[in-house]
Amino acid sequence: MALKYYHAEPVANSLKSMIPLKEKGLDFESVYIDLHKFDQHQPWFTAINPEGQVPVLDHDGAIVTHTTVINEYLDDAFPDAAPLRPADPLGKARMRYWNKFVDEHVMNFVSMHGWHRMVGVIARGVETGEFEKLLERIPLHEQREKWRTARSGFSDADLANATRKIEVAVDKVEAQLGQTPWLAGDMFTLADINFYCHCGMMVERMFPEMDIAGRAPNLVDWRDRVTARPGVAAALEMPDRTAPGLRTWTGHVR
């Protein structure tokens, strides 16, 4: 069975489904999508994913999109290769709770800061006429509006609320990791991968004023244990063609 993975740099969304592929030791064809050249909005790619977003998993011609769905699919399709979900129903429920929390209360708020700080620079660097042409190729209305907002800048109120949501998430995860070694319990799961990719690996660089080392020592220890995993290390070693100054911020472009 052939696996093909369309992805950008090994951070945020693209990293999130790269890690299960590496953790499970699955052979796959890597197809790099250059987000800074807007490859994700080219007709050849929207023929694969009409939403024009990465990553995308192609499993023998069956297309799977959205990282949380991709990751559960990989665990269903390859159950004997290093399972990343608990075997018991309660464990699965706990894992899905944390995935839902990250997807709904973390990801978009970290993304907002990334878009504001660096993606806006990219958007403002495109001439007005060309920018409008680029917007016309974006399939999703919400993404078009996000590019427009990034170009003009997110409001102080929205950014402050996003920071508050991230602080709540950090404190919530810190409390959980004071009780269990991993988010869903005693096992490293898809929930750990989710939070790590969207917040855990970059929050210190993005928000030095939060003093994560002092505020969340359990989170820091957990982050280091996640980073040290061979599958995670292998995923992080995938090619990164982004300019160094943009790497922290552009992982949420998709």
C-alpha cells in the first residue's frame, strides 16, 4: 500500500501528521508544497484537496485531509505499527478530549500571532493588484479573509484575547502534566503530538514574557521528552526551506 504525504515545513500542521508517520515507521513519498509560492492554491493541488490546504495524505488514491483526522486514520489503517491511541475506551476519550481542546482553543490563537507577526509581512510585500489575484485563487472564504486581515494587521483586542487563550492552555496543560506523564495518561498519544506541534514547541520563543520555564516546568520537561523521541526527531529533520527569520511564525499558513 502506497502512502503519499503533501506537506510544508516540519512545524505546526505539517509536522503534526509527519510525526505519526515517523513514529509508526511508515514508508511514504514526501511531496513538498511551497506555501510562500502559494503552491497550495495552484489548480493541480486544489484538484487533490479542493480546500487548498496542507497537509494531505494520499493512501492508494484515497485522500484524507485535516490533521486530527489524518492522524486517527493512520492509527486505524496501521494499528500494529506503534499505536498512538490508548486501547481502552476511557483512554481514547481522554485523548480525544485533549485533541478537541487543542483544535478549538489553542491552534487558531497561536496561528493568529504567527500571521500577525510574520505572515502579514509577506502579505504586505505583495503589490495590491497581485495580492488580489492571489486571493482569488484561495478556495476557502475564511482563508481569504485571514490573508486580508494579516495584510492590514490583527486588532490589539483580538491579539490580547489570543494571548489570554494561550495562557489558559499553558496553565491547563501544566496542571495535567503534574498528574500524568502524558496528556491522556501514561501513554504518549496523538494528543501530545497535537499540543506539541501547535504550542508546546514554540510558545517560549513566541511569548518570552510568559516565563514558561518558571510558569510551567512540567510542560518544559514534557516538551523535552517529546522532542527526544526518535520519531519526533526524524520528523523535525525533514527539509525546512523557510527563511530562518520566518520559521517560527509561518507554520500555520497551510
